[in-house]
Amino acid sequence: MTTRSIGFLIVLGLAGNLTACATSPTFTGRGTVVASSAGARAIVAGPVDVHAYAGFRGGEVYLVDGSSGSDGDCAAAADGTAALPVPSDTVVSLTVPAGRTACLRTRAAKGYELLWHARAHTEPSALLATASSPTVK
């Protein structure tokens, strides 16, 4: 197989994986959160699994109690909450449980844009299995 063919297969595989995520039958939404100043803004209310991306550093994602998904939920707990930094040009994934809201915190007085998409969060089902061994006589 040539290098060109291998490269094509890799690109095709990556495209398939990205398409599978974006076209998941449980896809619930996507959006953009734009911040022109420091502060806290709501992203999405749970229960969802979220993929978020930003082109620049400076944003942090954190969870708060409250399922309204409003900026008010986020502002109440903006400073003292542990957060996940969003590195530049990197997709971060997080699970937002039911009754919680994912929020974006920015600390700099410059523009910031976070792109996100979410799909319904489903709890893994229990794996039930039985095992038997042959009886030796």
C-alpha cells in the first residue's frame, strides 16, 4: 500500500468518526457562547455529554447546581468552583448530569468564543452475564 493510500484511509477514518459524533441520533443541540468581557455564561443544562472547542486560551468550563441553564445559575458560583480549562485548538469533553448546568468562565476583558455540541447522556446499562463450565464426570 502506498503512503498516499494510507493517508487517504486515515483521513477517511477521522471523517467517519467526526460524522458519527455529529450525526448521533441522540444529538440534542449545539451553539456558540460569545464573551466580550470577563464573567460567567451558561452553556447547556444536563443531562448531556458535551464537546467544546475554542480557538484561543482563556476560558474555563465548570458545573453548577441548577437546571434552568441560565446565566444566573452560573454567576452565583462563578469564583469558587473548580473548573476545567479549555486549551486552544483542543476539544474537551464533559458530562453534565441532570440538575446541573455547564458554564463558561472568562477572566480577561477580551473577546472569547466557545463552540459546543451536545448529545443526550445515557447511563450505561448493566451488563448481565452468566457463565457455566462443563461438568466433568
